[in-house]
Amino acid sequence: MGENTIVLVVGDATPLVEAKVAEVINEVTPSLGPLAFNSSHYRGGESGLESALQTARTLPMMGERRLVVVHDAHNAGGAFWERLYAYVDSPSESTVLIVSANSLPKSEKGKPNFGIKVKNLLHKQGAYHNFRTADSDPVRFVLDRVRAANVEMTRSTAGLLVALSGGDLSRLTHEVDKLALFVGDAKKITESDVQTSVAALGKAEIWDLTTGIALKNKRDTLTCLNRLCRDGEDPRRLLAMILWQLRTLIVADDMAARGVPDDQIRKACRMRWNLFRTLRPTLGKGTLAPQAMLTRIASCNRQMNTRRSGAQRALESLVLELVSV
């Protein structure tokens, strides 16, 4: 934290925002003295927020410094940010003020954008931190979280977890914590552990969807997709699962084309016998068109990233295309 008495932490990557806030709190805590006297937490949009900056100007009691934390400041009104801008211009040297928000406030009509003004002032001082999901590496995040839990995991296993769970860091935090408890004293998370533990989304249902795509069965495929979307599954998560399973099918297809025995294919791809039996007539026949499939999946992923509100429509269009490839 250095000499900064005000720290602004912004971003939609909630676990990274929370980690930074916790880091600053841990740094300043030894100088606070009695926490009941010198540590105050407020939340944007809740009663009492108006007194946060007044508290920040109060001298510490029986300690060297005072800590004031404002969480969820994106829910605070424009008046708070205007007062915060005035505070940043003349802060209390004995108080550490931490403000966290998912995003900076939009400017109000006819008024300056005080959120941007606060950001610009603190950015010059090195006291502004921005954590965006789009800028994060979810695999690296998983590995860092695993290391912090004193558990081992390979990069490929972390990649599997991201593929099955999606790139939302909050969900990945939950899954890693759950896996750390799941493996217990083993202290190592394997791909098998991930496949067993990450069970919020029924793999069987996704395999129904993927099988329908492989068999070019439009009715069964769309029925399965409709059921999954109706149950509230995130389209981006569904896309990741579809990609992972299609990769498995492509490997099986290539092995079948090279004449590899069925038992070896099924073992290498970890595929249930009844599922393998259903898909076997299509394998090695050149009907999967993997390059065309992966190109369409990449295009769908770009659409989801640029037009987040239309993610389900993009997925539906993709599935129709894959069934028709």
C-alpha cells in the first residue's frame, strides 16, 4: 500500500477485488489499535453511508491509524462520489480509506463525472486498482487459488476445471474451495476429482446434446438445449462443456479412423459404454468436420464476448449450425 491513505479498487472480477481489499486491510490492521474504535465498514446503497467520510476525518482512538472501508460503492449515489472527490483533494493523514466497486458511476446529467475524477487523481498516486474478468487468466487464477489452499493441481487439470465451470472467477473460487475439501489429506486435485466434484451441471445431459450434434439429430438436440436453458444454465458455461466434449469426440473419431481398437478408444476418452455404442457408427467416417465445428464455436465465443445480452441466442444459432455441418 505504501504511503497511500486512500485506495480505490474497481472491477467485475469480484474475487480479485476482494483479495486486494483484504490485502490492504491486513497491511494497516497492526497500526489500528482496538478494532472496535478504529475500524468501520460501510456499504453503498445502505443507510449510514453518508457518515463514512465524516468517520474518515475522525482522529483514531488509542491507535496510530483509523480504517474506513466502503464496499459496493457502485450502489452509492452521485452525492457520495462528489463528496469523495472533495475528500481525495484533502484527506485525513491518519485514516486509510478503502473504496471498492464493481464499476465507476455513470455521470449524472449536467454534472461532472466524479467517479472518473476520483479515479484519475488516485491513478496518478498508484492508489487505483482495476480488476476486470476480461483481463484475467482463469487458469492462472485457479492455480493461484489452489496454491493458497496448500493443494496441488496441474495446469491441464486447471484447464479442465475452467472448461467445466466457465470463466467466472467467483464460481471458480467456489469450485476450488469445494475441491480442496473434497480431496482432504490427499492434497492433490486430479482430473478425476474435478469430473466427480463439478457436478452442478449434469454431464449426461450435455452428452445428450453433444451426441445429438454428432448424430445430426436436430429434434433431440434442440429439445435438450431448450431443457438446459430453461433450467437456467449459463450459455457460456454450456458452450465450454460442448467444446470440451466435442474435443473428446474428435479424439475418438481420429483414433477410430486410424483403426485403434474400440476398448482403447473408450478408455482413452473415458466414455461410458452405452454412450460409446451410440456414437460408434459415426466415428472414423469423416462426418464430424472438426475444423468447421471449432471455427463456428470460436465465432460463437466472440459473439458472446461482444454482445453479452445475446449469449443464449448465439448458442442456439451455434447448435443449429453444428447439427447441420
